[in-house]
Amino acid sequence: MMNDVLRDEQEQGTWIELRFLSHDAEPDEGSWLFVAFGRHGKTERESRFGWTNRVVHAFIHLLKHFPEEKYNSYFLHIEEDFFLRWVYEWATDRYLLISEYEGQLFPLKTSKSALLNWAEGLELSLLEASSK
């Protein structure tokens, strides 16, 4: 079962959904993705955007090896207005993720294990989009 949704572990009704709509595996190509942000049980924002394969694979690699130190708590690229920052909270053993999409901030608290599961779901979504 694919898991394209990352849910806040402390605030019910807060999530990020990210899924691949299409994917061209050629080196100079990429993917179209769907993103949705929810808060208080309602979708606040949803959109579609494109990433090259370089960015797609870097993002999935980051999540599979989270928190990869080379990113210095910030995933940034030049292709689209989707960025990710994070802060580790020692008291809760959770990460405060701050997704920024086109200037709007969407905070979410989650565990490292939930991020690893999300990475697996995104990889499956990528494979499914490749076969379409």
C-alpha cells in the first residue's frame, strides 16, 4: 500500500500529500507531482508542479537518509517553489518540518520513522507513475 501522505503526529488533521502524476526516467527529464497541504482537517492548498529527475532523486534520498547533514536542515532547489526546512525537538524526539510552497508555510511535526515510511511511499508512487 502506498503512503503518499505524511501526517502530523501531534496535531490531528494536519498533513502533506505528495504524489507523482507522471514520470519520465530519461536523465534530462523528470516528473509532474501533486501536492496538498491540510490543516485542521481541511485542505488549505493543492497544486501541481514539475521536478527534474535530479531533484526528485535528491528529495527521496534525503528522506530515506533523514536528516542528511549535507542539507544543513534545509532542502532547497531552483526548479519550483517547494522548499523544506526542519528542526529537531529533543523534548519530543520529533522533527518540526516547515514546508514552504509559493511563499506559504505549512508546519508539521513528525518522527524519523514516519519520514522513512513516507520516502518508501514516494518511491512506490514514482515507480507507479513510471509505468503509466
